[in-house]
Amino acid sequence: MCVCTGKCPGFAKMDIWDFINRVRIELPVEYGFIHPQLCEEDGDRFLDDYLRSSRKYMVAGCAPNMQYKLFRDAFKKAGLDVKKDLIPLDIREMSTSGAVDLVEKTLKILEEDAKNE
Ligand code: SF4
């Protein structure tokens, strides 16, 4: 989860801690965490250290087209294809439950797609 420093009004309708805790405890993900601002310089450094090839990353935060643009270089550097290996979710203006539901629904779609491959 990326939260625009945590002060952005776009995330005011949800409890970001409830959201990430529900995702990591209730849903089939490896883990979940919050980064304050992935599109800043320290976010770039974090992505350089964190991204590994042959993995998929779901980022709940801003609009998908923004995420594709902001993270393209970092994914490329890590040997990943941002269009395939990033699953960007726009959760701004959502309630905690609405955002958790979106993650759950997206994970189900990914699971179905993986079964059909
Ligand atoms: S990557 Fe998106 S959600 Fe994260 S800080 Fe930047 S604009 Fe906000």
C-alpha cells in the first residue's frame, strides 16, 4: 500500500492500518505493508532494493496509469514488466471495506487467470 505520506485527503475515508491488517491477515497474500510515498526518491531506492524478478506486486494507492508511469523504470531495472508484474489498484476515496473488497476481488480474478493459463 502506498499512501501519499498518509496525509492525503484521498485516503481520509479509510483506516489505512485496518486496511493493511485485513489484507495481510484475511487474504491470500505473502505479506502486506505500507510505504509512505513510493514515488519519492527514497521510494525509488526502496524499490531498487525490494523488487525481484519473477514476482508480481500489487500496489494499492493511486490511479493505475500513474503507477505504471511512476514505477516503470524501477520495474525495468529489476527485470520486470510493469504492465504484467504490477497490479495497480486505485483505492483513493474508498472506505476500508471497499478497498479490502477490491483487493479480494482482484486476487480472485488473478487466481482464475492463473488456473486458465
Ligand atoms: S505512488 Fe501514488 S499513491 Fe504513492 S505517493 Fe505517489 S502518488 Fe501517492
